[in-house]
Amino acid sequence: MGSLRSELDHILTDTYLDGVADKSLEEIRSMRSECQEAEVALSYLRRVTQGRLDIVHAYLAHAGGDQPDLAGVVGELPGILSAGPGRPEGPGRLPMLLAPDMALGDLTAEVDAVLDGDEMTDLAGRSAEQLQTLVSELAAIEKRVSSERRGLHERIDTLQAELVARYKSGAASVEGLLS
């Protein structure tokens, strides 16, 4: 997989699924794999963004006075990062791939531009207004990434439904997979 942005721009176009009924099984499977790989990358990016957002929120919550207790936040990191946002109801999706197939720096560049790992150690050097700006910027990235993931899930579902329909109708056979 190349650049995540270019892959997403291609997959999330309104015309990506045009003519899917006329495509071969191999083309549909390839499209589904392409969507699944992009979803894994976006899922990773979303987790990184949410982790940083959770850390900034926790830091703000520890702000009893002008200087929040950074040591307290660091001590609570395992709990902060494991808590995160609640899972939505429903069966969820078990990822086919567990790690994105691209350089991690490419994936996290946008989040790093807002708050990179080194800057997280200097949250005390930021004003309350700057911290709120961080929260807003990270939340905007998380919202966009979540929306893109929904678009990918819709495409994956459509492609999967086309494959299932072909097997049910007899247009494709399990024996064809084995030969």
C-alpha cells in the first residue's frame, strides 16, 4: 500500500463501486482487500489520535491549579489509554490485518503535526488555551478518520454482499476457489 491519502482518495470516490456487478470475482476480491488494508491503516491512525486526545484530556482533568500534576498523569497512563472511548453496540469487526502495511510515520504525520511524542512530554509548557486548541484539532482529525472508516466499511459490505450474492446464485462456485 502506498500513501494512505492517495488510497483513500481513490477508494472513497463516489464512483469506486460503479459497475461492481460487471466485475470479475478477482477484481471484487482485490477491491475488498484494498478497502480492508486502508481500513486497518485508518483504524491505527484513529487509535493513535484517540490516545493522544485521551492524554491531553487527562492532563486537563488533573489541572487543580495553574500547574497540573504531570507525574500523576504519567502514573495513570495505562488506565488512561486502556479506558478510551466506549465501544459502540453491535458485533463490531474483527480485523483481517492487525498492523498497517505502510510506514507508520506516513500514517501519523498529520497527528504528529498537531502533537508529536516529544511535545506530549511538555504539556506543562502550554497554556490552557493552547491545550484546548490541541483537543479541538485532535478531535477534528478523529472525527474525519471515523467518517472515512464508515465509508470504507460501507464499501467492504457492498463488495462482500456482491460476492455472497454470486455464490448464492451459482454465478460463482466454491470449487472455483479450490482449483
